[in-house]
Amino acid sequence: MLKSNSISSLPIPGVAESASGFGNAQVPPDEDGIYRRISLIDAMDSHAIPAISLKVVSDVRGVGNIEWLQRKNIKMDGRNLPLDSDGMMMINYYGGTDTFPNYPLAGIISSAFQVANGDDPQISPEVVKDKIVIFGLAAPGLYDMKPSPISRVYPGPEVHATVIENLMRGDFMRPFRAHADFVVVFLSAAIASLGLTWIATSWGIAIFIAIVLCSIAGSSFLLFANGIWMPVVTPFLAASFSSFAMILKNYLTEGRRRREIKSAFKQYLSPEVVSEISKDPESLRLGGEEKIVTLFFSDIADFTTISESTEPPALVAQLNEYFSSTTRIIQESGGTLDKYIGDAIMAFWGAPLPMDDHAAKAAIAALRIQSLLDKGSPFTTRIGIHTGPAVVGNIGSDIRFNYTAIGDTVNLASRLEGLNKKLGTRIMMSESSFEASKDFLEARRIGAVRVKGRSKPVGIYEPLGAIGESHSLSGDLLSIFSDALLLFEVGRFSEAAALFNKVAGITGDQCSKIYVGICNQYDLNPPEGFDGVINFTTK
């Protein structure tokens, strides 16, 4: 049964009467519009019509009979022509536009007149002697430009010229054998699935990419070295579906727990800590649990004033730099970033992984941040640190939750951050934080306070540096400050003021200056029932 080609039609009568033979000049594109293949024989009104290229070659070679045994098997001169599963011959292009010499028809006609008149022709007759000549349209506006695999615009006549050259030279592109295609597809799927089963997902993805690259390289080698066309899409799709299936399997089984943890903590922790947690998921219990942690609050001093005097784009850039540098220090020291609150930062140490020296790490991180900001930052920040019990975990609703800490320890750390402004310090830590870090840290006691909402006094300290590091207050000055603080706490305000004033005069210490003011105020109006503790009734 012949398959009818609906796009074939006979030439006009004048041409038909003069022609020595007919051939189908229509070449339909593939589904994507690219001209890759040609049907060498089609049917019209139940008659076999050869492609014009096949007709030309058979006439030039004097072939009397072309065997069309079935649609997928054509013989010419006893030689099988390689066809694909659709009975089409793949076109072996030799290059882009103008691969074959071409001449304008006007130049040919003009040259013919010149030869007839005995003049030197514009185009020598030698260029067409013993050649197969194709007349056709190649101008873009005449709609015979075809997209080919190697050129977006390829003249239709050159498509026929290419097919003729393929047939004359036997220069064919042979389709990959069906059973070999199946083997390649099977191997691609098997390697991708096994790779993702036995190897970590990242390695499995690398294997998948390698399969794609090998398919492209292998098909290119077969095509250019041996004239064999191997499909790339089917192995690629097979590897894709297999990879997807195995990734889904891994997601639903052994990799699920690790991904949950990494997803939950990558925003808060350094990559090293996240990696450590993912190795031992049982070390972490999702949800809320009480832990002893060290809370850290920081806030930029006079941020409202700064924001009013700075253009928004510049302010955002400065804030991004500030948050990036401070967060980096927090995470490098093992801290967990909880959240940004406006220009404030909340962080904590001691969760999700336990650590014995979390108070010291928090205080040293605070000192590193202040040291960094002293090197040219437009911001000055105040930091409060407190160590105590807090509920830590994924806290929130079913719709949205955060890994955070809640409780009185959090509130007190925030209060201490605010007290820096009242006592002239930049870092303030509670007595519990100092006691937990004193083996690693030098600090000075700066008194005891009652903050709003708490009746119990809190001892407060100012970290000065890691043990062995130099700082602005020498041992003698620290002793004088300590003596002044003791005099203040027993109500000997005038004597305390004299010593505080001495420290302030030598070092410019702001905390000593503020204590001088408090001493003078209390000396004039002694607070009733003074117990050595400064009461702050506002946040």
C-alpha cells in the first residue's frame, strides 16, 4: 500500500510536456520545523514518485530500476539506501549556506548572450560543464529558505544539492540500530538509578550530568567519525526519569531526615554546625526543650538619627554590610542566629549543639564585633549577654515557625543591652555569664541593677578581653574602680565619686563618668533604703 504525499503536485502542462522525467521537489520538515530528512519515494494517485534528487541521480547513473520493496527498504544499483524507522533518509549536510557554488540566473543568461556574441562571458561555461545544475530560488523574500540542523536559514535548492551529493558519493548518515538504541537507553537509566541509590545525591547528579555529556560526545563521535546518527534525547530522558525516580525514593526514605535538619538550621547556623547535626540527627530533638544557653542582643546606637540623615540606598547598603560582618563572627564562634529585629540582632550559644564554653564564646564574639566596628564602621552597637535556662526549638504555628529561644533569660539579655546606654558601656553581661566564662575572659564588675519587671538584683560586668589580651584599663585602674564601686554600694557616695573621677580623668572611661554623676545625685538626695543596687524603672 503506497502512502500518499498530499504536498506533491504535477508541474504546469508546458513544463510537463518538455520534461524527460518527474521527481517530487517537496521536502517536508520534521515536527520541530527543521529539515533533517527526506522521503526518497512517495505516492501520488497510487503511483510511486521518486524524490527529485533520487530521480536525478538514477538518470545520471543510468539506473533502469529502483527497487522499493517496502517503505523502509529502497535499493538502487543493488545497494540498500539507509533509511530510518519512518522510511526517511537522513540528510548529511556538508556545511552552511553557499556550501555549493551558486550563480544568479541573470548572470547565466547574460553570459549566454555574451558567448553567442563572441564576447568573454561573465560566468564561464566551464562552471556547469559535466555538472548537475539545479535551478531554484534562494532570495529570502521568495520563501524557499529552510532551517537546517546547522543553519537557521538554508536555501531550498541546496537541500536538494546536498541529497544529490549524498546519493552520488554514498555519503550517508546511517540511523543507530534499534536494538543498540535500546541498550544505550537501558544502560543510561540503569547507571543513573544505581548511582543515586548507592551514592550521595550530589554524586548522583554528577553521574547524570556525565551520562548526558557522554551521550553527546558519543553521538558526536559516531556521527562525525562513522556517519552514524545516535539519538541523544531518548538516553537523556531515560536518565532523567530514572534520576527523578531515585531522587524521589531517597527523599522519601533515608535522606529525608538530614534534609529536614539542614533546611531548618541552614539559616541560623554555620555550614560546619549544620553538617555536624545532619551526621547525628538524634542529637537534636525538634520542638521545644529547656536548655542552658547564652543569649546575645545587639542594637545600633542612635539608629533613628542615623537613618534620618542618610539616604535610604546608602543606609540599606551599610546595614547589609553590618549584618553580614556581625553574623559571620557569630556563626564562626558557634553561635546560632535567631533573627534580625529592625537594626537589632538576637543570637544564642549552647543550642542546638551543646557546648561547655558558650558564655565565653558569646562574650568573645561580642568583643570581636566591637573591634571590627572600631575599624571604620558608621555604626556603634551595644550588646547585652545573659546565661540561663530558656526553651529552645522550632516554635510557632503549623503555617510558619522559627528555631528560636524564649523565656526570662531572653528578656534579661535584652534589658542588659539597653542598660549599656545608661551606664556608658558597649557590652554588658550578667553575673551568670561572667561566672561561666571567667576562666577565659577578663571583665570588670560594674555594679548590680534591678531592671523593670524583676525584683531580684542582677550583677553586671563589662568584658574587657580574652585572658592575656591587653585592654585600656590596667590592673591599678581596675582596682581603683573596684574600690570606688564598693564605696558606692555601702552608701559612701562622695568618696566613691572621687575615685570614679580619678579613673575617668586618666582613661576617659564613660562608665566612671556616669557613676560620678550618680554619686553626686545620691549624695544630695540619698535614695531611701539604698541597698547598693541601682534601680531602673524603664526599659
